[in-house]
Amino acid sequence: MSGNNDSDFGRVSERAGRIRENVGRVIVGKEDVVTLLLVALLSEGHVLIEDVPGVGKTTLAKALARSLDLSFSRIQFTPDVLPSDITGISYFNQKTQEFQFRQGPVFANIVLTDEINRATPRTQSALLEAMEERQATIEGETRRLPRPFLVLATENPIELEGTFPLPEAQLDRFMIRTSIGYPEREEEIEVAERFFETSPLELLESVVTSEELAEMAKVSRRAHVSRDVAAYIVDVVRATRERQGVTLGASPRATLALYRGSQALAAMEGRAYVIPDDVKALAIPVLGHRVILSAQGRLAVRESGDLIEAVLSEVPAPVEDEQRVGV
């Protein structure tokens, strides 16, 4: 494929629709969350879900992995989990009289890390290497992780006892932070009916191959970002650093995440170019967890998402007609 062929982006959109529909056979009414997970996958990012237990985080991760024919593993973090418990160990096989490596759960395409804030800082740092470098170092030997590689971490925002809050440096490694939330009344009735006899997850089959997913990611990186839209992304990120009441603004890594995520979202919509609405749709999920408010700032706005909404209302967006220039 060469150039920004509209048919290439049409295929990305069609495949993304298939994935959403397939996951929707299991997860009711959370298409926006599925979209964010796909944005992260296509952008080689990671996702942090802050939510209470029982809203379907594990089921969502499994449904996404099955829809894409990807390997899946789950790590339940507790304070006694060691780095080797997630990366793997070398052991001596008495039958072969040789040392062999037993892979840990991090060697999967989609890794669900439940209650990541219950892991000790040492274990969190081992996961950090995997997230950032796509590799794991075990006993001095570096081993590459499979591609694609998505860490889907969860933490319970209510329970704080016995936890180790994620430092800003690790939060910054997550491309997106989101939540699933409780279902609406009618959605919860449908969930009960679907899971009454058997789990629809057991019947779920893949609808997009890993090769097709890799092609989707390749095409999304070709989505055109005009100079004006690139400047808009930078202006939005910089505005989070310059506002009063902000202790820490979004980093340049956030700029890149918003840029790449907007490309992925545009491609999933079947467009070969990014528009300001793509940036606005991802601003809070990408920037919210990277902005820390001061005590004064928390008096003005309840949370960082409110501050970013204010930034979006103040930073002028470029005229949409100019976005196709260069496509």
C-alpha cells in the first residue's frame, strides 16, 4: 500500500466496527470504552481503568483478546507478588540437565493487571520496563515481548489501605485512563439475561486476525495531521502546564500520545486525516491522569477532567476545511 488510499482507511473502519460489534456480544453498552482500547492498541499504548470491582473489566479484556485472536493473561497484584512472578524465571530441568526459561504472564499480547496499586514499587518497576521497552530483563538477559502488547491495568479508587499509589512517572506511561462505570438499568437487565444460562464469552470467536490488526496500526499511522491540527494538539497540552492551580501539567509524551491516538481514531472513523474533534474526544482520557492540581486548583475545579474541558473551551480549534490539505 502506498499513499493515503481512502480504501485502506475504509478497511480500518470496517474492521474496527467488527471488533466493536463482537465485543458488544459480551459487554453491553460500553462501545466508547472499547473504542479507547482499540485506540491504545493501534497506537501501541497502554490503558489504566479506575473502577470498582464487578463492572466487567476482566470480561472486557478477554472479549477483546478473543475478538482479535490474541493471547491473554491476567495478573492479580498483591503486596507479595515479586517481579519474577510477572516476568518469569529460569529453572534447572533435571531431566535435560539444562537451565530452562519459564515465561511469566507478561509474555502475552493483552495483559490484564488487576489492582496494580497493590503491587510494591519494585514489582511496579518491572512492569514499567515491559510497558515502555516492550521487553523484560530476567537474570541479566533481555527478552522481547510479543507484538502487539497492551497492558490493561486496573485500580480501585475507593480502597486505599494496603496500596502503593502509582508515581507520576508510571502514570505517564499509560496512554489512556478511563472507567467502565455501572450499566444503565436496561443494560443491566440485558446483562442478566445474557449471562443467565451461560457466558457468551465462551462462544466468542475472532473477527480480525493479528495480521489484520498490524495492518490497521500501520494504516492509522499514515493518517494526515495538518500543521494547524498539530499546533492545536501542542497548544492544548501546553495550556495544561500554564494554567493557575496546576502543580504538574501534561508532558511531551502526552503530546505524542494525543497525536498518535488522534490518528488512530481518525482511521477507525474511515478518515485519512485528523480533525479537531478527534483531539477533543481523546483529550481527557489521554491528559487527565497526567495533570496534577494544587490545593488551590482543586477549589476551582473538582478534578483534572474539568480543567481539561475548560482548556478545550478556551484554546481555539483550527477550521475543519483546512484539515485535508496534504492528504
